Amino acid sequence: MHMQAQSIAGHPATQQGFISRAFGLVSGSSKRFAGHAFLFGIVAAGMFVTGCGQSKPTSGTTTTNEIPVGAAIDSQSYYAVLLTNGAVYFGKLEGFGSPWPVMHDVFYVQAGPVDPTTKQPTGMVLVHRGHELHQPDRMILNEKSIVFVEPVGPNSRVAQLIKEAK
């Protein structure tokens, strides 16, 4: 069975012809070379995309997996964590920079009681996680779901509400 590939312009071309044209090879007795060149090109492109063979950065630079000094997390402090789904949680964060950071003593904000006359919430309430039906004692987050992390100011309204909740 003779396999055919479709070129971008829509004209049929044999795979070997397509490979030769893609790498600027002369057709003829170089079919085996063209196949190896194609395979080498795929491997080289894969290495380029994944960063294989990269040298380590020199001092003073960081890679995407390293946390800058100014982003160090104090496991005893509270942080606001915004997730990609728009949810914001407040809690003590550990393992930041790992694929699965963990939050303890977690709080979130929800609408307060509804005013019966206006049918609107009367404000916002800070809720301590752990009182839900499944009684979670921590949140294990996917690092890819974190948009940003900010410290909760010690004199902020959130910090005051956390103190009141304890």
C-alpha cells in the first residue's frame, strides 16, 4: 500500500517526497538519508521545545522553578490565594513552589444573610473551612491553578476577622 500525505496547498505528495522537500533534500538515492534526517529533525525539535541540553543559568538568574527571595513564604502567616476559577482562599501556606502546595487553617468569603425586604445579602462573611460535610483539615492545591499569592496584612479586615473566628 502506497501512503500519501497531503501538502498544505492541498496537492497530494508521497511521504518520501514531502520529507525530501521539507528538509531540502535531493530525491533519488537518498531515501534512507531523508528518513534519518526527518527523524533527527523531530528529535532536535523535541529537545528544543523541552529544553533538553540547556546549560544551567549563571549565578544571579533564576529558572521558572525557583522562587525569588522576595516570594519566600512564612508558614505561620496568612496568605490570600487566588485560583484560576476565581475563588479566593485565606490560610497558612506551605510547599509554595512545589507542584502541590498545601493550605491549612483555611478561610473564604461568602455573601452574608439575605435581607428579606431587599432580597440582597447584607454583607460578606468570613467562613472557616472544616465545618463542611466532609470536614477538610487542609486544601491541597495544584500549582497550575494558582494565579497569585499575597500576604494578608496584620491589620487588615481579613486578619481581624480571622482573629475573631478563633
